Amino acid sequence: MAKDLRDFLQLAEQRGKLRRISTLVDPNLEIAEIANRMLQQGGPALLFENVKGSPYPVAVNVMGTVERVCWGLGMEHPSELEDLGKKLAILYQPRPPKKISQAIELGKVLFDVVKAKPGRDFLPSCQQVVLKDEQVDLTKLPLLRVYPGDADKVITLGLMITKDPETKIPNIGVYRLQLQSKNTMTVQWLSVRGATRHLRKAAERGQKLEVAVAIGVHPLVILAAATPLPIDLSEWLFAGLYGGSGIPLAKCKTVDLEVPADSEFVLEGTITPGETGIDGPAGDHMGYYGGVNEKAPLIHFDCITHRKNPIYLTTFSGRPPKEDAMMAIALNRIYTPICGSKCLRLLTSSCRWRR
């Protein structure tokens, strides 16, 4: 299995499912248009190596087919998704084994849980370059503006990590962030999301909410973040279950949070409760423009760390087929054994980027 995003891109290229593009391209509308045409055809992942206004290459359409989603989970065929679901079903609804075979099966799953526990990397590659305070400039990142009616450029595939101020349990979600200035962005999320609960608790305590945004992580970590989980179950642990081994984590430089050690970029900052900005409109997953949020939480970023020669991973929403739809199909197949005949349903709404 690929150990990080770079390994995964190399795997895709070896299998003829990645194309490198050296021609100069514009992150303002052009990249998204090219990628969308490839998505419509079930085409390969794309790596734009020469991006206008930024020194960083852009990877997109990485999970643009169910086949590549399976590769991200270390699988060769979609039929293996149900096998993973059967294993996870034991964790969701554990029952005392009645047979020796059931006891053995439960023991194997519990051993997988032990192996899935995240580790700690004290010399993480995501901190090979550290930029703080005045060095922080979000405009140097190759953020996409996807549709003509979009208000501004956005981050769409960053893992936002926050921590419950009371229980200290982290939450990892995928939310849309809109550029506001060289060091601020607004975040668009629903009131029921974990990070929203954390912000409310921080406000009650008169505290700022610490935030980290990891960009360019292994696809299986993104899938874990998109999976609907109980509040007290860690996405890091679930990523380890998906991949068969624990995810190496690294402590951030300026906030008390942990991020995947092999992230390409990490943005570190805080949200001051009550401090907001105007967010939107932006193209939505249904093919329409979402409305304007005049009181979207505003994030101040004080630190950016990244790998040497980092790759910016991104995606975008819109009418299917899009990458989020491919992930939804894969997650549905994983969760079919878990839900069973009583609650079989598509998980499309749960898999959409948490906006």
C-alpha cells in the first residue's frame, strides 16, 4: 500500500492512471475546467506542474474513479469493499461470540484495532519548511476558483482538525475554506458538525479555538474524515483500520493539535468566537450556487509548514460525476454490511464535503 500521497501518485502513474501536464495553467477557472472534462470521461488523475502565480504543482482528480478509491484503501477490486465492511460491522455492533469461529473472527478484528492506533513522528516531513507570522501568505498557494460565480478562491480538500475544549477529543472534517486575505480564510460548515460544537464550547469558555488544516494527505485519511462516525470515535483510528496500520501523527508547531506527519501542507491558526467574514457564493454539489453567509467563522493563520517541494491536492464539488460521488459509492459498499437490510441506504449525503 502507498504510504503517503506521493506514493499514491506514483502508483497511479505506474498503472497509467496519472497524467503530468507541464503547460502553464491558471488556477482561476482553467484547472477546474480541464479536470471536469477528465472526470466526465472517467479519465486519469492530473498533476499540473506549471501553475500560474504559484511555485507549487496541483494534483486533482486523484480519486476520480471507484477503482482509484479502492487503491487508496490498499485494495485491487471494488468487491473487497464489502469485506472491509464486514470487519467494521463487528466493531459497530459487537456481540459475544457463540462459536469458536466467531471468537477467532472477533479476535482478529480487535488485533486490527490495536494495529490501527496512531503513532507519533518526531521528525515529520510535513515540517521540513516552517513559515510563521509575516512569512505566512496564503495567496502563494495554488487555490482554485472553480466556477465563474464563485466569490473567491477556496480550499476544498483540507482536513480541518479541532479539539473539544472540554473532553480534548479531536474532530477531523473536510470543510470549504474561502480566501479572505493573505493570512485569513472563512469556513463554511453546518451547525451539527464536530468543529461547530467545539467552537460553541470555546465561546462559552471565552477561549479561541485552535485549528489545523492538513492538505495533501493519503487518500485513506480523507475517506476516514468523510465517514460518519460516533462522536467519541477517532477518525485517526478509523484511518488505521482502513489502511491496516496506524497513521503517523505529528504535533503542530504553534497549536496543541496533531496532524498526519506526511501531509504536504499544514496551516495552523485560531478562530476567535464572534469574529466572522462574508463567505460565498460558491458552486455546490447539486450544480447550483450556494448562498452568501455573512457571518462565517474567520480563521487567522499564523503558521504554515510543508514538505520540501510540496504538492497541493485539491478537488471541487458539482453535479456528478465528481470525486465526492466516487467516494460516496465506495463508502456505500463498505457500509452495506454494517447497515444490513434494516437500514440500507446510500451515504452520499454523509460523504459530501462537510461544508
